[in-house]
Amino acid sequence: MKMVWVLFFLVCFFSSSRVLCMEDLLPHDYTYNIKFTNLGHGCAGEGDRSGGDNGGGNNGGGGNTGGGGGGVPIDPTLSDYSTIDAIWANGYLICGTENGLATSGIELFDAELCRAVAAAFWDDSNTSPDRVRFVTANHQNRFTLGSTDGVQLISQSVTKTALRAVTHDVTFGPVMLWDSIAFLVDSVLNLQNFRALERTARNSQNLRLCVVSPSTTLDKIPAKLGIAATNVVVAASEREAFQRWQNGDCSVLAGDRTSLRRFENEFGGANPTRGGNLITVSPTADLDLLTPIAPVIPHRDPKFALAVELIMNGLVLAAEQNPPITREDASTQTIAEIYPPGVGAALKLGPNFMKSVIATVGNYNEIFSRAFPGEVRGPNALAEQGGVFLGFP
């Protein structure tokens, strides 16, 4: 094997025709950062290879007749700032969410993530609602908003799955909430836990299920409970599904726990005789019912996806500090930057971008507490508190 490599480099050195170099053996769609020493015969060094066979390129790329000092070309998509440039040019972020004016619950949580990303572009004193343009997102349109409405970020309780990423050609950001599927069940059924619901569903031919379509809940739950398709009542939104449950169209409503929590105080609203039990499942009891919620970047823009990841991670890092960096701290005093100098500039974000973010929405714990006051944190706690959230430096 060593002899093969020796012969290869001798050919590269002495050949006067087009040189076969190491870079030619690597796949062209593979992004790599290997430097080749130029021997004067066209093997590229650190710049580009635009010189072709007649001379050096703009950054020293050499051809067969000389030049040299060029480099392996970087995948151009990794230098694309199109989404970031568009946000700067517009003067605001376009974000798809269910309700940008929400004051509690999962809708508030989603909207706060939109505000966090917008705040990274502008000083906190200018990060007002005008810096975020909310576009209504729902189960039907959320994966097409990027092409139809110019949406740059989607934060609408989207469950992160590999199939969705490849099917809809989108990039998911980091998981920001570990939700789980829950069930609102008629009180007359007297069911108190998921195993009892599962047994009842499998032993009954008449149990009807209300669920939103499309959703991962629809993909999983009918088969898991053994409910025939003819007994599944589909709705376009959680609100519609809840109303159909209240109207008696079904005896079980399935959906994300955080969404169903919104309806707890409305069990008797449309029909005072209607009562229900909210059955939640411990995340560790049935992992198949976990729903990892993450923001979506619809344009597969790697630079913007990295910016979103660092912003979300920064919210966790701020909560991990001792003492935590709070919204009040960032609004009233100078704080140490979360990331090393130059990170924000490399992504065309504002100076001290995480200070602006935290001054606008607070750290991760603050966002969670505002959206879900009194909620048991479970996996949504910091790692040091028994959860799964751990920031990287």
C-alpha cells in the first residue's frame, strides 16, 4: 500500500500533462479542509482553482503551467448568507407561528423563540414587535410557508423527525422542548392512565378518536391503540379537534400535552355536561409518545441554521451560569458575552448578540416559566437539575 502512495506522488510531481491530485480523488460534494502542498504542477493549495490549466486563480489556484498556492474549494452553500442578508435588508424577521400575540402556553413559547432570533440581529433597544413579522402557521401550511410567504423561521410546535426533514427538504434547529402525546378522555370512561386507555381501546369497537391531521399523533396513536381508521375523526387544528370532542364526536382527544393543557379550563365550556380527564404519560414510561419540538429553517440555509442553533444554545448557557444571566441583568448592566469574540461577526449577527437576545426574552428557564407556570420540568430541566438541556461552549 505504501508503494502505491509513493508512485502516486511521483506521478503528481513529474507529469507534464493534467495532474491527478489528491483533491481529485475526493468527492466533489464533500466539504473538507485539507491543505495540499503545491509542487508547481497544478495541485491546489489553500486558494481556489479558478486558474484552470493556464495560470493562477484569484486566490492563487495554479494550473499546469504554473501558479500554485491555491486551495481546495469550499462548498459554496456554506458561504451563503442569503437568509441572513434578507433579514438585514428587510429590517425584520419573518416567522411562522400559531399566535404571535399569545401570552401563555406553547403559543407563547413558540413566539418567544421567534423574538429571540430577531433580537440577535438588532440592539435590544430596537428589538420591538416591529422586528418580527408573524405569519400564521398551522398544520397544513407550515412546511410550505418558506416558498409561499417568504418565511425565514417556523416556530409552531413542530415535532422534529428525520422523515419530515427529508420529505419537506427543511433543516430543523435544536430541540427546545420535549413534549409528549396526551389524551383528553370522557370522564364517563373512568380512565386514569394510558395503560387503562390502551386496554379499553383494544377491547372496544366503538371508541372514537379525535386528532389533528397532518400530525405525528395521527401517524402513531390510532395504530398504537388499535383504533380503526373509520373511528378516527380528523380536524385541521387543536381547537377544532377540542370542539369536536366537546360536541361528542369522539370520546378521546389525542394531541401534544402542552396544547391540550390550554383546554383544561374549558372542559365544560361548549357543553356544560361534558367532563374529561387529561391523561398524560411520563416521558420515560413510553418513549414512543415523546414529541421533540424544534424550530424549522425552511430554506436549508446552513449559515442561518447555525445562527439559530447558537442562539437557542445561548439561552441554555445563560440559564446554566452561576448565577444565571437573566433578562433583567442583560437589560440593566453589562454582561460577559456568552460566546468568544468574533462568533457573531462570522454569522453577520449584531455585536453582543446574546446580550440582546437575553435582554429581550431572558434565558431558557425564564422563557419556560413564563409559558408554562407551575409545570413540572421533567426532561425540560437543565442537565444539572435532572433534565436533558446542556449547552455547549
